Amino acid sequence: MSKPYETKISIKAWAEEDRPREKLSAQGRRALTDAELMAILIGSGNDSESAVELSKRILHHYDNDLNKLAKATIAELCNFRGIGEAKAISIIAALEVGRRRSETEEKPAEFIRGSKDAWNLMRRHMLDLNHEEFWIILLGQSSKVLSKELISKGGLTATIADPKIIFSIALQQHATGIILVHNHPSGNLKPSQLDIDLTKQLRSAGRLLDIQIFDHLIITDNGYMSFSDQSLL
């Protein structure tokens, strides 16, 4: 015996208190689930799912982890039926706004007194990346932050840090010290042998130019590792 044909029940047909927009208006933002908030962003579902149902399916695909969802690309989100480029961009933009807000709660230091100051300065640039990036923090007298510079972008497991480029930028800005920073998309905080060798190479070159390498940070979505804190410098 065939099953009766099931039609999608649109959000407009729900009880008013169950509709995401009305629920937010009446009960406040904290009353909504992640799926309901996302449903407000995308506005509509597809021919068989409401916006909330579609949002639940997307979240389930990413283990209901907003950090994992934040790494999704436009192309990946567009694989879900009912999500076009405009909706995918809305989801990505909203998650990025949330990430930036969390980072502005603690103002980055103008002076670097330790590894946590460097991490606070750089984490907004390094989180949710699917590739490696290598940055430097340039320091002046009293460890005042002069600037932060992107040196290179790489693949999933490596990026190139050219000493000539690093020290050319440092000399142009009259830096007295440098903090090296790169991320590990894998989430592994352990430095590779290449990381260790590069740090030694840059320290040796810095001595000749009287520019000190103060630290090397490896950043992941879950934290950071400091060469200085671990006595690896």
C-alpha cells in the first residue's frame, strides 16, 4: 500500500509562536535554536523542506558544530538543495560577523608582553582557514606593535616563508624584533621539523641584522603553541 503524499508545511502555516521571526520578536534572540536563527537568514527552504528543516539538515551535516559550518565554502553550501549563492553568502557573512564580534571583546594589545598578546592580535586572521598562512608581527622599541604582515599562503599542510621577504619588510619598517605566526588547519599544535628548522634559520639571520626573533606561534581553531613558552627558541 502506497504512503499518502506528504506536502511540505510552510513556516507561514505554523503557530505564530513557532515561526522564527515572530518567536525572536516575542521571546528574544536567545529563545531561538541555531536552526531557527539560520532559517531567518535563508528565508525559505525548498519544495520539500521548510527553512527550519533545511537549516537542521545543514547543521546536522556539520555535526551541529558552528565552528565546522564556519569553514564551509560557498560551493559546499550550494550543494544543499534550496541553498543558492545568495543564501550561502548570507550564512557565511553572519558567521564571520559573529567571529569578529567575539574577537573585539578583548582589544588586542598595542605592546606584546607575551604569547597571549600575540595570539589575541592574530587569531582573527588565522581561525577557520582551510589552508596555511604565514604572518609576521613587527615590533619596535619596548615591543610596540608596528604592523602585522601576511608573508605567504599555502596549501593544507605547508606554506613558504622566504627569509629575504621577511627581513626586507622588517628593515623597511625599522623593526627591532619579529614574532613569527602560522596556522595548522589540521588542528595539530605540534611543530613540524620544518617549523623548527625555519625558526632556527630565521633566528640566525636575525642576529646578523640585529633583529630578534622573539617567538613563533602555531595557531589552530582550538588554541595556540608558543615556541618561546615551550623553550624552543
